[in-house]
Amino acid sequence: MIELPVYDKQGKKVDTLSIDEGMLGGDVRPALLKQAYVMFHANRRQGSARTKGRGSVEGSTKKLYRQKGTGNARVGARRTVLRKGGGVAFAKTKVKAEYRQDMPRKMRRLANRNALLAKLVDAEVKCVDDLGFDSPKTSAFRKMLEALGVDRTCLVAHGRDNRNAALSARNLEDVTTIRAEQLNAFELLNHRYLVVDRKSLEAFLDGSVWNDAQAKAGQEAA
């Protein structure tokens, strides 16, 4: 069992949360985490980078001036890769580059949980009893992070209804906000610390966070 301290907004320890490693994969699995990270990273690529070769650039193919007798160095057309406004050597001309990768759903979900386990083992999870704010206040959120000892990149996971916390944190440098049901291995591994409220963490651990998200999405659609 992992004993995770629970803090208030002033950084004082108010409780302890016991977490079973078995729920998160038992042991940290580097190979699984790497596979998931590469997949998430690859799926973010649009594959739409394009450049124009000398055959695609507008302009004449006529030689700029005669070969001899001008005193200048010999030159060719204005579309050559050596001139400003000319084409690009080895231009990217593919219609669509496909980088998408996939993982089985069970592996993907296990990787998300195992990334959380890696954070817990390294003591990089800061659990707060409540992330609620009466109004969006960036300075108040910054003071809370300082009290928690967060001095590097930080991922803030919050509930769907906790909008003020997201608004308070979004202007802070090196701080990223995400809803608890969207937590994934890529975002967890991309940040040093995870700051999460106790309710959202417990919902993530028992799986109810996805059921609640689906129910609320259905209500909004109706």
C-alpha cells in the first residue's frame, strides 16, 4: 500500500489516502509506458508539413542573364534552390503522411494507471482535499502551489464542475490543466508533478470518473 498525504490549500497535511499498487499495475512497467508515450506523441502529428520544390514555385525557367560577357558569376533560373524565393531542395511533397499508432484498450488503460503509479512511487503527486475556489484567482492558485512545494512543471487534474480551478491555473507558466477523466500517460509523464483533488483521484482509482463523465455528456446532449 502507498500512503499518500492529503493537504489543504495552505500546504498542511490533513489526512492520508491509502492506495493499492495492484489497482495501478503492481509495478512500474517502463516498456509499457514508453509504448504508450510514443503512441500518444505520434497521434498528435498532423502529417501535413509541405514545402515547394523548384518545379512548384512560380517564376520563369529562363536563364537570368547570358552565361558570358557580363562580369557576373554564372546563374541559372530564378527558381533554383540557391536563390531567395526559389524552391526547396528535397521538398516534402507527400499528399498525407500517416503517423497514427494504436494500442489495445486494456493496454492503454493500464498504461494510464501505471503512469500514475510511477508518479506515486517518485512522490510527485500532490493531493489536495479540495480544489474549489469561490472565483478564478491566479495569485491564490500560485500560493497554493508554492505551499505544496511545486517548483517544476505541473499537471492539474480537476473535476468537470471545478471550473474556477482551471481558470485560476491556466495563466501560470509550466502549469497545464486537464479534467480527471482525460488523464493519460502522455500528460502524466510530460510533467514533473501532478496536483489533484481527493475526490477526483478516488474517482479515477475506482473507475467512476468515466461513468460520471458519460452520464453528464448524455445529459448535455439531451
